[in-house]
Amino acid sequence: MAEQIVFPGAIDWTGENPGSDVAESNLLLDQVTMSPKIGQATTSYSRNLLNQGVVSVDNLVTDDLASINALEVDRVVIHGSGSSFQPRGIYSTSGIGSVAFGGAITKAKVVDMETAICAANADIGSMAYLTTPNIRGTAKKTLEFSSAGSNPLWTGNNENGELNGYKAGATNQVSKTLGSGSDHGILFGVWAESMVGEWGALELITDPYRLKKQGMIEITSYISIDHAVRQAAAFCKGTTLVP
């Protein structure tokens, strides 16, 4: 769990030596709670492959499982449903801002996302955009303004991308099947407000016995995590966005 600190009081204006104390502001504390959500993945490989492999099959399989788990953590942070034992992602978090694009990405709409956060006094840290590679491609071919000599909406690559003056990145972990089924996702926000809780590290268990009569070795991974947004207004999602 994490604490939220709120100062609900106001400043009192007084004359010199007023003769009485100003009103005291009470510090309010709230908590964002998380509980373990268990994710599992499993695969198997043959003993024959283990004996013949010119590379370390054990390392290859465990590296793949670690990558699968890392990608899934990224996905649920963005799109986790919060039901069926999944963590709740940013898109499903109540209270985050929302901007309807109604088509392709434009300068006006990404500025609207920024405005939604700033108007809620939630621009409390470094902010960045995250979207799909397809939207990034469209933004690189779209001018900020129609006037000659205007810059493209998106500049730089995925390591140093920039959109609307903020850092921007693209990943296939952002959904391309939202809304009507072909809408792409885009998020903007203070990413430090997105918290992943972990109970232990990624665990890998090798079982050479369950499938022994098939000549197979089974490996299963376990993670125990949860996700929460500390301040929902620090994020804004885009809807009805298409490449």
C-alpha cells in the first residue's frame, strides 16, 4: 500500500501581532491498497532437445519465460481489467481523464490531454505519452500545423521520441483493439504515479517428472504482483483514436 497526503487547509492573512493563532490545517492521509495477483506461465521441452542442443536450452527457455512475464506486467499496468484475478490497469482506473479523438491523432487533441491533467492540478511530476507504433507512425507523418515549414507531431525515435514537447514512446503492449475493435490506445500522464507492487521475485520451477513418460521437461513461472494509480487525475487516456 502507499500513502496519499492531502493538505486541505488554507492560508490566513493577518496583521502584525494579531493576538490569536491562525486556524490550524489538519493533515489528511489516505491509502492506496494492493493485494497479490498471481500470474503463471508454463512450457515444456524434450529431453532429446536438451541433449542435442548447441545452445543452452535451459537458459533459452527461462529467458523466454522471463520476457513473457515482463511483457504481461507491462500490459496489465496499461490495460489490466481489475477482474478475473488481474491487476487493474490505468485505462480501467476510475477518475483518470479522457479525451475523444474521433479519428486520427492531431495537435489539438494531444494538447487537450495535457490540459485535462493540468486543469486538475495533477501535473505533479515528469509527464510522457505512450501509444502504439502505428499511431507513432501516423504522428511522424502528420504536421503540427497546416502552414508550410511546420514540424511533424512526433519527432525522434522510440528512445528519444517527443510529442507536444513531452517525452513519448510506443509499444505493442498498448491495445489496438479498443472501442469499436480497431481503436488504438494513447496515454499521457505522470508515470511515477503508476505503482507496481511485488510480492517476491519471478519464480521458475523446473519439473522433470510430470511429463517423464513423454520424455518432456516442464518449466512453470509464477509472479505475484498488483498495480494501482496513486492519483488518478495524473493520467489521461485517449479514446476513438485510429491510425
